Amino acid sequence: NWKEEDDEPIDWNVNLLPRILESGGPELRSRMIQFIQRPGETVFVPSDWHHGVLNLDTTIAVTQNFCSSGNFECVWRYTRSGRRKMARIFREALRERRPELAELADQLDRQDKFDLDVEIEQADERRRARKARKRAKKAERASSAASPSRDRAASDEASPSAAAPKLPAAKPAREPASAMSGGGPASESGSGSASDSD
């Protein structure tokens, strides 16, 4: 099962990718693009292209998602369903700077019977309900954790042994100072163990 092998990112490049290429044959290998990106080079990965990266050295990556009039329909549908609140802000910015794309977003919403404001409210309601369920579970756990101690305290009060006085525990005899370790007189005089010094 490949999911058991894909424990670390390097597993993909070392174990899985070679087997995928082998099983896919020449057709897959001819459609796959592999290259080394050198310092200062920029790579554009088209929308919906599966890709993987193996950093050969310490690397800083700057990643941006790209939206243009050419891929706007796809980007808008993805954004409005996956990032609803960001989509609302995006649409308002489009109204100011690219009104034709804002109108296209509105057309897509009407065509798909998608109401962004209703979707946001429903998502917020689901989030509030999840939080309320979590709070209720937490309160239930706290209550059930406290119940046994209350029950035990009530049964202790009713038992005859509860009336008997409790004697203090016997104190252990003090050890000689030379046998002490960590912060006692022995470590101050220098006769403590090696772990006493910093």
C-alpha cells in the first residue's frame, strides 16, 4: 500500500516516483517534465497541473496563485466554495478595479444558483454549531470527571472509618549531608556528584 510508504516527503522521490514511472511506461515518461531549477530562475506551473518539488539545498520559495481573465471562471468557482470570505473581499475589489470580472463572477453565481452571502452564513452557522458541540462535550467530560470524586467523598463521610482520626505519615530519617545531591550542602562544599555542577 503506497500510503504506508509515503511517510516522509523524500519517500515520494526515492520510492514512489520511480515505480510510477516504471509502471506508466514510455508514454507517461514522455509526458512528464523533470528539471532542476537553478538559483534566480522562476517556474510557472499552470493551473491544475500536478507537481512535486525536491529541494536539493536550502531553499526559499515564494509561491503565488495566479488569476487572470483567462482562468477567472475556474479561479472564481474554486475560491467562492473553498475560501468564501476571501471570495467576498475579492469580489468587492474586482468591483472597484475590474468591474467586468465582478460582473462575470455575478453571472457565474446566477448560472450556478450560488449565493455567496447565504453560503457564508451557513458556513458560519455550522462553525458555531461545531463549537457549541465541543463546549458541551468538554463540560460533560469535566462534569463526569468531577462526579466520581463527589460520590467518593459522600461515601467516605458515611463510612465508619471516616470518623477515625488520620495520623500523620512518619517522616523519613535524614540522610547525612555527604549523600545528598543537587542543591544540598554536599554540592555547595564540592563533594556532590558530577551532575550537580553546571
